Amino acid sequence: MKERSTGKLWLPLMAACLLMMGIFSLSVSTKAADNDSSAPEIPGLTFQSEMQNEFAECFHIYYYNDDYTLIDVPDSGQFLLVPEGKSAPDGLDEDIVVLQKPLDNIYLAATSAMSLFSSLDALDDIKFSSLQASGWYVDAAKQAMENGDIVFAGKYSEPDYELLVNSGCNLAIESTMILHTPKVQEMIEQMGIPVFTDRSSYENHPLGRTEWIKVYAEMVDKRDEAKEFFDEQAKIISDLKDFKNTEKTVAFFYINTDGSVVVRKPSDYVPKMIEIAGGRYVPTQVDSEEETKRSSVPMTMEEFYTQAIDADYLVYNGTIDDPINSVDDLLQKSELFADFKAVKEGNVWCAGKYLYQATDIVGNMITDIHLMLTGGDASQMTFMTKID
């Protein structure tokens, strides 16, 4: 009698355990539908789960029945990915932008995204570029343009509208620079081409930028490839976490045409890379109002001088401005740099233009900074060059 009672209890207990294991495994990468979800309600569709981001904070991905997916990019918009052969549901909120698959004629004007598409082996879906071949530091993209597989369709502020329309462009991916030319975006949209704005540069963690590969993977049906690639990059960063902090300070900046010094806000991904590499970022105090608006913050030379004169290292950001080739180049921008500790001690470096486009290999930049801080072999660096 006792044995039969125990057996009856064991079966439901085992079933409950299996159910809990299933729920746990689901929560590793997605969050099942619940009452607390912020997923938009879409007429005719049932919300199923939400992708759980590991580092990225600037996008959310929601999954619905029948393979419909919604990408939510706060401050940019919501985008419903409609599977090939299906249509957008009736009664869809007019503020939700429909992206009809296949998305295989893309105009890419967000240069930081090209390396992510390349890592997904999805360059075949990119047909138009905002850069000439010479402007790309992503080898596969440059080669594709030289082969004619990707064609130049004008820079982001002056796209070749006629080419895009006549060639069947079905998506324009822009950086936040498009916000400075709103009429261009309006014109593209009026021609029936949806515009998606990349905000990866606003991420606070370097892997947050890389995690945007998951966004583009949803567009081109490469979800598994994105997960595999991202997990590999996350492991690389994890392996660097044991770098001992040297307490040496690093300023990362460039000089604008108006003479102001443009730095990264302290909560940005660049200061985070410096910290992971074993350094401390300066300046630590920036205009709080400006900091909330953008990832790069301008300050006067006098303000920068006060906070960075004693920095152990100066790293000139050559991804926006032209790289410097000598200390004299830096002094021509401002003679005040002659007073800086890093200039006096020969610790001036420059990060090349490739850095901004290399969203896929942020671990290499962290390694570069660590080599700089510890006097390592500069010939092993990917992005950085010592300036004499």
C-alpha cells in the first residue's frame, strides 16, 4: 500500500520537475509571454516571447506567432518583420513600420553595421552602400564593391534616390547622423523605402554594440549564426576580465573643427573598454545635459585641459577626424597639449578609422589598450598606433 502511494506521488513530481527544467531552458535566451511584458499588442498576432539581451540596452526583440517578429528601438521606432509570403495584420498601429521579408536589397548607410552583416555571411543582402569602396575597412565589403556586388548609392545625406527606387531597394539602414538631415529620411520613406536607424553607438558596454548582430540577424533569418558569433565574442571579453587594473589614466578624444574637444561620456562603451583593459578613463566630468543626449560630448579645450593634463596616455580618436601622424600634428590643433603629461612622456597614441567599423571584434581594441598600458608589443595591435 505504501509503495503504491509513493509511486503515485513520484510521477506528478517528475512531471513538475521536467516542466520547470523546460521553463528554465526557455529563459536562457528568451522570456516567455507574461503579464508584465512590454511587448506591443498587435491585432491578429499572439505574443510568445522576448529575446533577453545580455548587454545591449538600446533594442528589444519580441516574437509572435507565425514567425512575426517586432524590433523595438526606443527613440527610433518599432519595426514589424513580416515573413515572406505573409502580410502585415489588419489594424496594425500606423506608427509601426512594416519590414516585408525578404530584405535582400538593403541600402547600408550605418557603417558600423557592415561588419555585423559580414560576420553573418549576409553581404548578399546588402546591395547599396553610402561609402565608396575606398572608405571601407571591412575587407569583405570592399571586395564586394570592387566586384560590383554592392554599389555606391550616395552618402547618407545625399542618396541616389533614383538608383534606390529603380533597383528595388527595400530597406535603408541609417546611423543617427540621419537625424541631422530629416528631409532625406522623409524623402526615402515617401518613395516607399522603410528607414531603420541604428543606435548601437549609444550602448554603454562594448558587447552591447556587438549584440546588435542579433537585430540584423532577424532581418536576414540568421538567428542561430548570430547567437553563435555573439557567444564567441562574449567569451573573448570574458577571458580578458582578469586584467589587473593599472590605475593609469587614459583620455580618448578628438578635436572638432570649431576647436572644441570631443570626448566620450563616462558611461559610454569606450570608457568601459578602457576599464576592462586595466585603465581609468578621463575626463570623468562632462556636461550632464549633453551626456544624456549623445554618446560623444564636446567640451572646451580649457575644460579638457583641467581634467586630462595629468592623464598617463592620450589616445586620439581618428575614427571621426583624420588620424594624427605625429605629436606636431596634435600641437597644431592646440599648443596647450605641450603641457600634457602624456605628451612630455611620449605616451600619445592614435586609434585608426577601422575602429568604428569593427563592431564585430571589440575584444581586439581592449587587447590593444591593455598592450599600451602594460608596455606590450605594439606590432600585435589591431587599431592603435604610437605617435612620436
